[in-house]
Amino acid sequence: MKLADRMSRLGTETAFVVLAKAKQLEAEGKEIIHLEIGEPDFDTPGNIIDEAVKALKNHWTHYGPSAGLPQLRQTIADEINRTRPIKVNLENVVVTPGAKPIMFYVLLALVNEGDEVIYPNPGFPIYESVINFIGAKSVPIKMREEKQFRLDVDELISLVTPKTRMIIINSPQNPTGSVLSEADLGAIAEVALKNDIYILSDEIYSRILYEGKHNSIVAFDGMQERTIILDGYSKTYAMTGWRLGYGVMPADLAEQVAKLQTNCNSCTASFSQIAGIEAIKGDQSEVDKMVAEFKKRRDIIVDGLNSIDGFECQKPKGAFYVFPNVNKLGYSSSELEGKFLNEAGVAALSGTSFGAYGEGYIRFSYANSVENIQKALAKLSDLVKKL
């Protein structure tokens, strides 16, 4: 089949590739501990499920507005106003089937072929994939271990050119769990304002934070007009399969993004949106319990990895990933990914799954039970001794 040239520029999310390999090994009878997939291992809270069931029975099974149901969009706007020091309303919100479409739609709406987009590397691989796909130039900025995997603002300034159209930031970050400081965000905002650059702020892990409060770049003077907040329900509410996300942006851009949604997905499932209202307005105790459990697991896996020769692991401040340095083991990241899976039965991701600057690192997701994390640590320790 002769595919369009643009398909050669489209990447993938390696977590699903490794998951498929791990499932195949399980089918062959091998025990695999899954630390590769970025999915909470908790069930969606019961009150959200109950609301979805009620919505289905009340016939929320039809098309809705492309931008999302007004009542959900207003609920999201109210939550943004409560958690960020800005003022938005439903006209600033577009609801999508998962948060990834916001990346696509915003880049399509704002970035021309040949424009440049600066993005974090290592970082979520879909950023680079979509930038390349639309014919723009992807410009990586290195997330440096010596800076707790935060970007260097001087380096950011050096990467900006007259063609720079957008900067993508992600805090808390996948794959490193790093968090941009208020000073970092202020410096990035200054760069954006000085150079007329848009910011796509991926805040999907904003509630999974272990210390301090979440800071958003949108809070800085002048940034509400040039920032798109990307957020959703998959991580905070353990709703990965519900496909419910949203973007918060200037109203005139939201209108264009809704038009892209019309052309692509028509709309987001109506009953999921009704459940989304309950998720935000309802009892938050299950979210708090989940975050507390993630923090407990974080401490166990960080201490455990640092006790194994060849691993050097920083303690992440958010999300549910660790990103240890494994250079001392003497193998490439991809080689170690294979050895961990095939020889130890531990599924993890090569740091290079998140960009070239991820070489020398491995990402483990601690969205698994304490028992399984401890078992994985023991298996990794035994394998390293053999290596």
C-alpha cells in the first residue's frame, strides 16, 4: 500500500508496544509485573460510575455539541477558576474524547508547516509525533537530571527563533515526575510574552502532586491570552477507558478547536460527560486516597531502586513514574528494557521511548500494588547481580 508521506512522520506510544509483548509472554505462561503502562490501577470511583449508569438510563446516548455539553464545560470552567487565579467561562472550554485530541487540534489550529515547536525531551512521545506529522519542526529541550529534570531557561532562550510558534510544557511531567517551579514558569512566561509564543501546558497530572500546590503558567500576567491548558479525567479519576479530556483556552481559539472536533469526532460521548460533572463536583476522597497510595509506592520504589547497584533514582514530586539513571549497568536503555522483560519478567520502558535524551534511563510506572513493586525490585536485584 502506498501511504501518504505524512504517515512516515507519525510516531507511536511505546508503552502499548511493550504491553503487547508482555501480554504475549503472559499468554505463554510467564509471570510479568507490569510497570510499563501509565494507567492508575484503581477502579473509577463508584459515584462516577453510578452517575454514568443513571445518565444512560436517562437517555444521554445522543449527539451533543461539538465543544461539549454546556453544563460540563461550565463545571470545568468553575473548577479552573477555583484552582487557578484566572477567570474563564464555558466559552473557553472544549471537551474531547481523551486529552490527546487537544494536542492535535491546538497544533493544527495554531502551527503552520515550517513553524517550530519547542517540547520537553525526554517527554511524552506524542508531542514530537504530532509536531512532525503536521509538518512543523520539532525542537527538543533537554530535561536535565542535574536540574531535577526541569528545563534550563537559558537553554530555552537559545532555542527560540523567529519561527518559534509554540512551547509545550508538562508539569508534573511524564516520564520523570518532575515539577516546574513557580520561578521556572515565570521565566518561561517571560520568554513567551517577549517572543509572541503560545504555550501548550499539559497539566494532566496536576492533582497527582506529593508536595506543595500545583502552579500553572496561566496565572502570570498576560499568559491567559496565549496559554492552552490540557487536562482530563484519565489520571486523576482513574478513567482511562472513559476517554474524557478537555482544553481551556482563549474563546476565539476554542471556537476553532470545536470546529476541528466537528470534522473529526463530532462530539464526546454524552453519558461520559454527565459522569464528568459528578467527578468534579462529587466526593474527592477516593482521589485523595489514590494520591496517598501513590506517594507510599513512590517512596518504596525509589528506595528500592537506589539499593540496587547501578541504579540512581531521584524522588519525583508528582505523577506516578520514576526515571532512574542506569548508565552504570553498561547496557543501552533499549537493551535493558528487553532484559528486564525477558529475563526478569518486569515490564518497563526504555528512556528513549520518550526521546533521544532519554538514553541512559528507564521509566517505571508505580501504578501497581506495593506487593508487585517489591516483587519487581527483588527480580531486578537478582538480574543485576547476574549482569
